[in-house]
Amino acid sequence: MKTPAFITLWLLTASSAHVLGNKPRQPPSKPQHESQHGALLSRHDWHSLSSAGKQMEHLLHQAQTVRTRVWPHAVRDASGRAGLIIMAQRPLLMSMNAEDLDARQAWVLVSVLAAAKESDESPLPLDHLALTDTEGVQGQPWYYDVEMNLARRLYIQLKERKITMDAAYREIVRSWRLVTASHESASH
């Protein structure tokens, strides 16, 4: 992978409190019963995820050249999970040319690691990530679903240098699943 090492090192070691401001958060609220598909996020969960999304956007704008937007799902998905939508502001995930392969790999890795870093440093009601691009929010919406458990595990392994960036990317791509409007609501 051709991602500059300093970007990866900065992402993994930068202090969010220093870079993004120290904003203490309360622990996520616990639902009284198992969340249902389509249930709205609680106000606290919405604000926690919105704040994390803004901080991630700021971090991503500093760490990579592909402009990115980040915002929370307004409702829980079919599995009752809360998540963030991370969108590249240009076609990058499905329709791209060969020159974009390195940009795609770097964008996926940095986006997933930034979410894991943010989640690791403060309690968030974050269960999954929805990676998409401008083509994924037009017409028939789609996204690649990434479990936060995987993102957190890869983040720790990379910090401890137990895995390479290339291996982490392969694990993400091997585990993600494409979600389309035809088999699940892909909110945007």
C-alpha cells in the first residue's frame, strides 16, 4: 500500500483531545428493551454519534485527500444496530479506474481506523459503519457494512504492530457486506 506512513502513524497516535478538542461524553444510554428495526436513536445516542461524526470528519480531512462526510443513521438497522455513514465525496468504492485502487484502500483503512479510534477513546453507541460514496447515495442507495468489533480489533492490532495495513484492509474487504435498498433500508 502506498499510504504515507506518517498519515497512518498520525492517525493511530494523535491525541483526539489535542487535535479535536476535549469534549467529555457520557456513557451511551442503554435501551430498556432490545432495539427494533427502524427504532429512532435516543437523543443522547444521536448527539453522541453526531459529535463523533463531526470529529471524524475533521480528522479525515486532515489525514487524507478524499473529502469525506460522516453522519449517524437516524434509525437502527434491521439488527437493531446504531451506526455512522461514512461517504467519500467522489466515486471510490464501486466504479473507479485502476489509478484509484490505492486511494480506495487508503480511504477505507483511514475511515475505519478513525471510527475505531474515536470509539476507543470515548464510549459511543456505535455498532457498525456504512461505507459509501457519492454513487451510493444517488438513485438506488447502497453501502458496505463494517462491524465495529472488527474495526476495534484491527485498530488495536495495528497499534500493537501485530498486523500490517495491507492485511487489515484485506480483512475489512473480506468481512464487509454490500447492503442495498432492495434487501435492507440504506438510509441517507
